[in-house]
Amino acid sequence: MIAHVAGGGEILQEILGFSMPSWCFALLYVVLFSPVVYLGTNSVDRLNAFLFGGVIVTYLLFVFISHEHVNVSLLKRSDWSKAYLALPVLFTAFTYQVIVPTLVTYMERNVKKIRLTIILGTSIPLIVYLVWEFLILSILPYESLAEAQKLGQNAIQPLKAVTGHPMLFRIGKAFAFFTLTASYIALALAFLDFLADGLKVKKRGFKKLFLCLLVFAPPTIIAISYPNLFLVALSYAGGYSCAILFGLFPPIMAWVGRYRKNYTQGERLLFGGKWMLSILIFFIVIELSIQIFRTLSQ
């Protein structure tokens, strides 16, 4: 949530171009979209349909215009010793699991429909990410990306300077805005349902307003207090919280359910038994160790 507020405010500032403190844009971003989450799942669904339409249009425009700036020779540069640094962001990029309980209710527990949604909802972004990565890495020199990272910026800012194409820069900003906002309101909705369920609070009237304050206020305050936090927040979210919640806990829960509690009813959706669960747990432990080492070295 902190990463979304920081990134959303930053992109909104670039789009509007007003001369105001950066914290005003982060606050404006939250004020614009938090009421939609308050109104509930149907409102989020409708807005997300519009935002997803914006994602498709701007993405296709970006691909169409940017291909003429592609320099394949830039892709020849590689440094696999740094590959592990991408793991935390990868965790965050595919962290849709928080919305699954909301989807289960919204789709009336139709298992086939939910499973199809998860499969398509993972595969489509993967293809989009791969094409996006190819274009960005073959257009922007490494030095431009490294400088943007130092400034806590995303990959859109260097586009204008490198390509000299103002339209490409605007389309890139619009694409970033649509993708970030679609993710933000879905995440906030899942957060709202999580708190309502955990705290046993009904989502009505002032109680629902109180839950919304719990969802939106803390990340907004932190994002305003620490500007340029977008990449740092993504790294911590993916490196620690997403890795533990969605990487480490599920195989441990499956292990306890199968071999401690003897919950043997129903079909096992994950093959491989103990060795597969062990591999998953080991992988997450390695990722967490890398993230801890990185944090301490910084």
C-alpha cells in the first residue's frame, strides 16, 4: 500500500504538472480512489474494467510507438551476479493472493471460474511484463536505469530524455498510472475485507469508514513522510512480507494439514508430497536470507 501511494502520487504529479509539494499529490491520489473502495466490490469492479481498458490501449500504443527506438545491442549487456536482487520485486509483481478470498465470495464459490481467473490473471501479466521488460531494456541504456533507481524513480522518467519522443513518455506515464491504480484499489479492497473479517466488524456506516481509515491512513502517512519510497517499499514488501505470507506460509500450512492434522479429504492440488513442499520452503528461506543480507549490507 505504501509503494502504491508513493508511486501513484509521483505519476499523478507528472501527469498533472502542477507546482505543488509532492506530498499533496500522494494525498490527492488517495482521496481520488479511496471512496471507490468504500463503495464496495461492484464499484471497484466497474472502475477496474475502465482502468484495465486504459492498460490495454496505452500498452498497445506504447509497443507500437516504442519498437522503432529498440536497440537490440543494449540487451547484450548482462550481469547475472545481480539477478537475485529481482526476487523481491518478482514476489510483489505476482502478489494477487490477497484478493482471492474476495474473489471467492464475489464469484459465489464457483471453483472452475475462480481457478480460471487465477490462471489467466497470472499468465496475462507475465506476457505483458516480458514484452515491457524487452522494450525498456532495449531502449534505455543501463546508466539511465541506474540513475533512475538512485533517485527512487520508475523506468518511465528516463524515456523522454533517451528517446526524445514526448508522446512515448506521456503514454508510458498513462500506462503506469492505469496499472498502478488498478492494482491499488484491488489491494485496498482485499485489505478492507481482511480487516473486517479479522476484527469481526460489519462493513456498514461508521464502522466501514473506520476500517477504510485503517486501510488508507497509515500507508499514506508513511508515503508522505518518506518521499521517493516507491522502489524501497516494493523491495521490502516483496522481500519480506510477500515472501513470508504467500511463499513460506502456504507450504508450511499444507505440511501441517497433511502430515500433522491428517486433513486427507479431497483432492491434493499440489503434486510431489513432502519433497515438493520442502523445495518450496527451502527456496523461500534462501530468498529471505538474501533479502536480510542485502538489508544489513545497506
